[in-house]
Amino acid sequence: MTTPITLSCDDIKESAARCAEILRAPGAVALVPTETVYGLVARVEDKAAYNKIFELKQRSAAKVLGWFVSDWRTLSDYGVTLSGLPEQLAEKYCPGPVTIIAPARNGTTLGFRSPDHPFLRELLKLTGPLFQTSANLSGAPDPKDIETALKELSGAPAIAVDGGRLPDDAAGSTVVDATGTEIKILRQGKLQVTLP
């Protein structure tokens, strides 16, 4: 297995700039820390990298990937309908550990998250929206450090960014379906999501 370039988060700006540079290469995937779990990311316009994530996770092609965004308001430029519940949830909880599933104007949906992690916030300024998913084999527990993630993945990402070991009680984001008239919790994370 190819060994990825490994960086630490000690110098956030420098690490984010290097990671963004590597992600510009076609098919490049990065293993990164988040405020919830370690994740895999790639540029949203890179179809080869999208496919690489599925390969690394051995994930069913029927499951789509969500997006990390710096500013959720820009998603309207990508055809996402934010009015109503998506906007209300984003205003209340973003940035933070919540994934909001919103309708798109082409009849599909998009799950998006605005992460509250200093490295990712810096990276997203440089890259724009990124495909994202947890850095584990599909169905396996979320790894708490990059060493475990790299051992578990089916192959290697182009770069791995070490944000240190996550707390033992680290959990994925709360996933909320906001495509209807009422919110539906599809996965409960640490964040309790409610609307007035």
C-alpha cells in the first residue's frame, strides 16, 4: 500500500495550504480531522476522487457523499434549495456537528455540513466545497486516530492530516432530513437538534 503524505495540525495555515495543493491533483483524497470523527474529503468537481473514496471505504455506490462547506449560504449557487427547514437549521446549528439534508432543484437531495474545526475551516477557504464521509470501512466503527484509519481503509489517501487522538466518546454528526415540512433525525449524534 502506498504511504500517504502525513502532516500535523500544528501549523494550521501551512497544513491546509499543503493539503489544498495535493487535493488539486485528479483523484486525490485526504484523510482529515473534524470536530466529530476523522473523515475523507475530495474536491466536489473531481469524479475520480469521488470514486476513490468509495474504493477506500468499500462503500456501496448506492450511497451518496455529503459535502463540507465553509458557508452554507453558497449552496444555492449549486442548485440546493435552502429556504424553509434547511435554512432554519443552518442558521441555528452551523458551523457545528450537524449534517442537513436539503432538497435540490434537480429533484435530488444534498447532505451538507459546515464543520467547526480550525483546520477544516482553513482548508475549505482554499478549496471550496468538499465531498466528505467518515474515514472507516463501510459499517465499521469510526477510528479515533489516523493510524487506525489508515490501517482500516482499503488503500491509502494521498494525504493524511493528524489532528491527534479523538475523545473516546467522539461520534459522527447528527443527520437531519430537512426535505419535508418537519425535521426527521436519521442519525443521532451528540447534538440534539430541535426547532421552535
